[in-house]
Amino acid sequence: MMESFNEFKLLWYEQTKNIKIKKETKGCVFVIVYPDKLKWDFSVEKQTHTICVQTSGGSTGAGTGHNQILCYKSELYETLKNCIFTHVMIVSIGMVFDMVKHPTSITSFLEFAKVKDFCKAHIIAHPNKPAFLHHQHIELNLEMWREYGCPDLFKSKWEHYIRYDENFHDDYTPPWISIADLKLPQIKNFSISDRRGKAFSYYRTDIQNDNWDIISSKENGWRDKVNMSDNYFKMLFTRVKEKYYVHNTENIGKLPEDNFNVIITPTAGYSGEYFAENLDFDGEIIFYDYCKENVEIKNMIVDMNMSIDEIRTYSRTNLSPILADSFMFNDGNIPHVKDLRKRISKFGDDEELKKLQEKMIDNCNVNYFLMDIINDENDKKIINKIKDKRVFFDISNIFGYHVSHMCYTFKELVDRFEYFIDMLETYAEYYHLKGTRPAKDKYVNIK
């Protein structure tokens, strides 16, 4: 556990400082706010970690390239006054989003940034009481805010206001409010649809501490032990189910021209088959996964030299160790990932993939490892395979994967990644590491 919010912030900034901001989001900033009086503990660190990952890049939080600022709530007003951005999403630690169902809250904010709305927030307007905006989530057009003299919307309560007569729920959630004294544009409430895609922890210490202890233990069956009575964890667990990825969705990038005699790569898709064909390689391929079922599935696919259609049929039989809906084919229309089909197609069409698999079976020594590369219990197994070898090691997005971020602290991931590099440096004759660091940016080999 880290000592404080400040320590976490420094590590997060250090690990993300070299990430290139995406052109389409340069005017937008995500501000993660820490309530000054909130006591720092393990569950608060994990809530901080979670919202930082979710707002760091892409519509699902799986990418990079977003501007982020971490600050205390007492610093928020001055932070916004001094920043150069056009639109801001303000989220308090304790917020969590559904990153599966589209549009996600990230997508909705980027759409908000394209229109002339002034502000969206959780409006609290009880009858005959001052109204205010709840700090959990606010979206603000900073250009309009500056035009109106930067009014403090974050601590103020308003006696004089006009509000819509109806409510989303209870008696204090009108769809919009106008602050009479400030003569501001309407502030809109988050819609019912918006609200379905997020939850707030309200810092329920008992449930938060117990659940994060279960998750971080990573004991067998931990997913089933988590108390799901709390909306925060229901939202967090929308994409924790194990999947077998039939197609590869990551960018191939430029492959090295060096000679290799060991390829170590995850079970997903046809990356191993593709690397064996396109690298200067003659030796052993090791497919690995921390999920036993995925290792079994990959072994079966290779042993039976299955085509994509045969894998689809296999996924529907009771021979498969996981259910059919746990196979991710990624060959449908997924509009929120514009270049997904392009990335998948670079590995080859179904016929080409089957030929790559056939060549690998004929020409390579293929083995399978059940191992979690983040867990040091597997180091001996890794060292035995890389010692004095020329190694191509594909870690894909494992260190930046949302389940990895859920089960480990950010510092644990950073420390383990650095140790992992040291291990390759120490034992391999030569290595090329393909994949991303804990902050989800690409790792670049330094020769």
C-alpha cells in the first residue's frame, strides 16, 4: 500500500509522462479529485487506481492518450482556472464506470465536448433547500465557464434557482436547473441512461475494504467471493469474466530482424503462429496464460489444427472448458473501435491463419505453460526457458489489462514490470519484449 494520495499521484505522473496525447482529445481533460478529508487506506488507493485507469485512454479505458490531472478537492477551482483545456470531466475518487456497454461515460463526455452545452452534473435540489452539484461527477464547458467569469460551481449552494418540476428519482433530481443569481446557462442533470453506466462508492468502508482484500488475495474463486450487493462492485465487475480471444486485436507493429530460438506468447489468437512465420526463427514456441481453461483451449485448437469455423463449432460443444459466450471472435461490427477490423485483418484471413498454424505444427516445437507472468512464483519456469537464449517475449497488454489493475496495486505492477525487464536482461542472451507497460504505453527495447 502507498503512503498517501500524493505518493500515488507522483507515481502515476511519472509512469504516464511520456504518453502521447491523442489528437481528438487534446482539448479535453479528466480531473480526478480527492476529497481532502477522506482517510487514505488500501480501499481508497484501489478506488483512486481504478478511476485513473478508466479515464486514461480510449472509450473503454483500455487505451492511452487522455490528459489527466490529479488534485485535492480544495485545489479544484484554482486548477481549472489555470488550465488551458476547453472541456473537463471531473470525477471524484469513488466513481466507477461501466466500460463495456456503449456509449460509455467516456464516449458520452467526448460527445458533450462537441456541443454547446454548459454543464452536466448530479444536481441535488431538495424542496425548500439550497441546491448544489454533487462532486462525484461533473462535466463542464471550460470556454463558456470562463466567459461567465469562472463561477465557483464546486462548493457553492444556491438559494435562488429555477428547476424542472419532475425528478429522475426521489424529490431532488430535476433534469435541469437554472441559477437565477448567476445568470448562467442551464445546468443539465445526468440522464437515466447516463446513470446506468456508472456508480459511486460513497466510501462504504466495510464493503470496500472486504471486497478489495478478496480481490487482491487472488485466491481460487475470488470472483465468486466478492460481495456484489454494492453497485460499485457490480459496475466494476461488468468485464471481469474470463475470455478466450480467437482473434488478435492488438497492433502488430514493426517486428525485429534479429534471430530468435524461443518465442513466448499468450494463448490468444494466432500471434504465435504469425511470429513464427514472420520472424527469423527456428526453435521453440511457448503459449502461456494464467487461465487454465485458455491453455487447454489453445492446446486443443493446435492439436486438432482447427479453422475459425471449427473453433466456433467447438465453442458450442460441451467439450469446451468454457461457455460459448466466453469465446471472443471479434469478427462482428464493433463501431467504437474504428480500426479493429483493420488490425485483425493484418494477421491474415481465416484461410491464411489456418496455413500459419499448419506450418507452425510442422516446423516448430510447441509447448504450453500455465503461468501468471506478474506473479514471481513463475520466475524459475521463465528463467529455465530464457537462459542463454535469444528470446522474443510477447507480454501483449497483460501489465495494463484491467483485471491486472484490479488485482494488483499500481506500484506492484510497476515494480514487477521493472523486475521482469531485469530478469530478461540478466538471463537471456538477447531479448525483444513486445507489449505494454502498466500505464498501457508501448515498451521499447533499448539495446
